[in-house]
Amino acid sequence: MSILVNKDTKVIVQGFTGKEGTFHSQQCMEYGTQIVGGVTPGKGGQTHLGKPVFNTVKDAVEATGATVSMIFVPPAFTADAVMEAADAGIELAVIITEGAPVQDMMYAKMYATKQGMKTIGPNCPGIITAEECKIGIMPGFIFKRGPVGLISKSGTLTYEASNQVVKEGLGITTAVGIGGDPIIGLSYKQLLPLFEADPETEAIVMIGEIGGTLEIEAAEFIKENISKPVIAFIAGQTAPKGKRMGHAGAIISGSSGTAQEKMEALEAAGVHVVKSPADIGKTVARALGR
Amino acid sequence: MNIHEYQAKEIFRQYGVPVPRGGVAFTGPEAREVAEQLGGDLWVVKAQIHAGGRGKAGGVKLARSLDEVERIAEEMIGMTLVTHQTGPEGKKVEKVYIEEGADIQKEYYLGMVLDRSLEMPVMMASTEGGMEIEEVAAKHPEKIIKVAIDPTIGFQGFHGRKLAFGLGLSKEEMRPFIQFAQALYKVYMDKDAEMIEINPLIKTGSGAFLALDAKMGFDDNALFKHPDIMEMRDLSEEDPVELEAKKYGLSYVNLDGDVGCMVNGAGLAMATMDIIKHEGGEPANFLDVGGGANPDTVAKGFELILQDPNVKSIFVNIFGGIVRCDRIANGILQATQQVEVNVPVIVRLDGTNAQEAAEILQKANIKNIIPATDLADGARKAVAAAKGELA
């Protein structure tokens, strides 16, 4: 088992024929993902990477039965693409695009929620169910199958964590890169219960960073609802106040959103909080008694 | 991106958010001219820098004659202002804003920001105007009134009433206040602001509300929609090294330590700083070379790190996903030819093509380059090297 996506998931790509869209769609197909087509307005009727191209998401959904869309369109058009997907009945949009305006995403997410569409991202590596389905830009080979679920705000730190878990002889069920922007789709609080309910997942790794309060909300949720061991690392323990650290969301203002505050809240919720990012794998193994 | 007070007030005026009359000046005589045009017998001379806390640092002064305006402006322009928000190095004042004196009856605070948990903007008001709002939030959270505004309905009367009643305003004061708040909401939304702060918002003797100060920050991702805001960018307010980095698609922030870091991905870059500290060292910088790292960006990264004379070792920590490690290894070699790298460079390359990368570096056999097996090993070696303890 896994969460959200598996080998049977049918995926379309918005921004299919662009440079990024093409490269990553190809990588996903090689991994085994069922990419059944793509959308590029004006190129409907053509074939790309051996798959049909449609003018609208609605056409693509009707013709292919796709339930998930992977979005690569440029930042200025991202909100539009997300809302089109929601309008067309897509169930999950995975938004890879980096640099979308915050207000645009605020409106896009409101509409997605209204339409009952889940979103992941923006500005994220995507989602991968190990050895079954990769919808995103992560290097697939790092994700060997095993009993650990992974939720992370950071891309490369996801790879680092997965690599450590695999080196311990364990592996990943599903890994979700939720992104670090101020407005994001699925977050810890929505993903944790999915992993809790997944019989194959035995432990959950959560990687957070400074800024915002998602990790604090997650801590409260874990205390009440999660019985599986949770291992957490918060990046940015040494980041100075008021400085933007690459991710739009990773900025501490005043006394809120610090790594310290998040680590304390998680510890109080019974989470195994790791201080050094090199200890993630080891701590997972220990929590699982291996 | 942040702008100056005088620029924020210009935007406020366009939207009918009341502000005192004023003008910007780059020299003493210009300041005098602005004051003369404003008329009256009381002016405020305000240093224009992108930082709060100017008043306490001597960046806001009252003048009671045109001579005084000119003298104060001349003193202020060129001085370095150190406030709690500038850091110890302070900021050089290049222009001043001359404003008519206001009849202050009471000071309030009014601000707007995105509430990330509610996923909508919130307006915050407080009767504790003129105070550090962080301090008020910490000591008297009950004195801050917040309203979340669902953008699908916009700023309604009830939002305004909730704030006004919270501030204890009278019936007569309510109307001008709500109009003020409504106009401010429109500024925030129309301009893709990230933050607006008015501290203080004042009530005058005649019952009007005026923004006596104005701070605005914008969502960088949305600047493409606002060429007028882009034009307000003041590059002299930004760190020149950070700007240079941005040109090459790198994200760089200078810090106080001596272990330079070059990492791909913001999260891993922060984690790398953390592990350096964990191992007893101090990071000299945050540097994210991004997902599209190539030999040129790596070379540029070395150049940026080495501009900092405090750097005693460099930790290159790359987890190759789409970025192939062999390309990074070649980048490191190229960099050592372009830039003189005279400190130990600890290299940890993992992920796609890590094996090939190790071979490339081994074959090149450059004396300053020390391979590391994993994150912990790399951090330990980098910290030891910075302390001169690496054998």
C-alpha cells in the first residue's frame, strides 16, 4: 500500500510540451508512472512523447480518465492552470512550478478546496510512491521501497532523508514534498492521517523548516491522532532572524516560527526530534527497533 | 522587496489612504525648498532607509524653522544610521523625507500581513501605537485586534467595525477609520503586498486619521505584475553580494562564521548550516546553488564565498538529483582554475553519478580538495579544517 498515488494512477501533465515538462514527464514515464497525456493550449491533437496532447484539461480528463495533474506551467499562469484542473474534476494537482505569486495561489487554493481537489505544492519536488509512481522532479532511484512515510518542505533534504533511511536497510512507502511557500496544498496535518491509515507505513519522517506554524499544528495533531512513531528534523536552527533563506516561507519574524519553538512543540507531542540532519536514518531505525 | 516610507506614502495617496503632505530631498537646500513649499512652522525631517527604529537612532527630527530643516537634512544625509533592524553595520542615509508637522492626539498601530494558517490576509490594529509591535504581541497580546479578510468578499463594514470597536473609537471616529482601513486593504491586495505597517497611525485634533509612518514589502514573485513598484527598487538598500548572487541564479546570505557552505536546495542549505553548528563550527554563509547547478554557477559560488575574508574552510554539500554529481565535480575543478581557492574545500557529493564524481576529483588530485563520505563526515572535516585541526 501507499498514499494518494500508485501504479494505477493516471496522470496528465499541464505544460507537457515545454522544456521542463518534457524532460520530467519522460523521467516519470521511465520510472513507471502512467502518464496518459498532456495539456498545452493550442497544441491539441498533436502527440508528444507518444501521448496525446489536449487543448484543455477537460478534454484530457474526458479522453483519458486521468485523476491527477502534474503542473509545470510558468509562474504567471500557474493559478490559472490549477483552477482549470479543479474545474475539470481532477482529484489531485501536483504543482511543481517555482515562483508563483502568493496571492494567486491563495485564490487557486480556495477554488481547489471548493471543487474538492487536493493540491501539493507549489514549488515542491512532487510525490513519489516508491517503485510504483513518481509525479515530480525527484531522482527516482533514491526511493527504495520500505516501511517509512516521508513528508518534507524541502526537496534536496527529502532526498537526503530517503537516502539515509535506505542506507539503514529500510525504505519508503510514499514521499511527499509539500513545498515551503507561504500558501501550500496538502500539509503535515492532512498527510499524517493518511500514513497512519496505511498498513504498510510503520514510521513517519517529517522534515520542516523555519517560518510559519504548520509544524506546530502538526505537533498538536500528532499528540491526539498518530500512534506510529514520528521522526522530525527542522532545518534552519541557526538561521538569523528576518533573513529570507531561499524558500519564500523560510523567514522568521519576531519570536514566531523559529526552529527551537517547533522542535519543542514536536518533542512535547512525543515525536523523535533529530538535532543533526545526519541522524535522521539512524533515528528511524531505532524507533522501529532495528 | 521593500520600499521607502516616501514611496509607500505615494502609493497610499493614489488609493486615498490619508497621509501628511511631504516631499523627498537629497540635499540640504532641496530639503529647505520642500519645507518652504509645504509652508507652516513645524516640519519633520525623516531619514529614508529600509529599517524601522529610526526615531530612537536619531533618524527622525523636528524642525521649527527653514534653517533648521536645512541643517538637520545636511547632518542626516550621509550619516550611517544604526537601528535594531539594520544590524551593527547600520545603513547609510542617502535621502530624507520632509513632512508637515502633524497635530497628534492619539497614536495607533495598523498593519496587514498574510496569515499562513488561515490562508488569507489579516489586518491588525492596536492602541499601542508608536511601540514595538513585537513587544506588544509578546507582553499584551490582548491589545492587538486581528481580523482575517476573506478575499472573495473583500473588506466589509463589519471588518472595520470589529477593529474600530476593539480600538475603543467613538461613533464619530468610526467612519473615517473604516474608510482608512478599507483603502489600505485595497492597496494591499492590488499591489501584491507582503506586508504593510503603519506605526503610528494617528488621530489628529480634528478627528482625522493619518498614516504618520508607512512600511511596505512586496511579494517578489508578483513583481512582474507591477512595473511601477519595480521602479521603486533601491539597490543601494540591498546587499551587493546577495544581488550579484541573484544574477547567477544563486541565493546567498552572508553570516558571521568561518565555514563557507555551498549546497543545492534551500532546505539542505539550512540543514548544512545546522550541522556545522552542531559539530562546533559557525557557518559563514547560506548559499543555495539551486536545482540547475552547473560548472559556471559552482565557480561563481566559490567566488562569492571567498569574498568573505573570514572564511577558513568550505563545505560543498551536494545531493545530486537532477543535478548530476559529475557535473558538479567538473565545476569544482573549473572553479579552482578560475578562482584561487586557498582554503581547504571539503566535498561531499551524493546521489546521481556520485561514483563518477569521486573518480573525477581523485584523478585531478588537487591539494586543497578533501573528499567526505557523508553529511556528518563532511561537516566534521569542514569544522576541523576551519579550526586548523584537520590532519
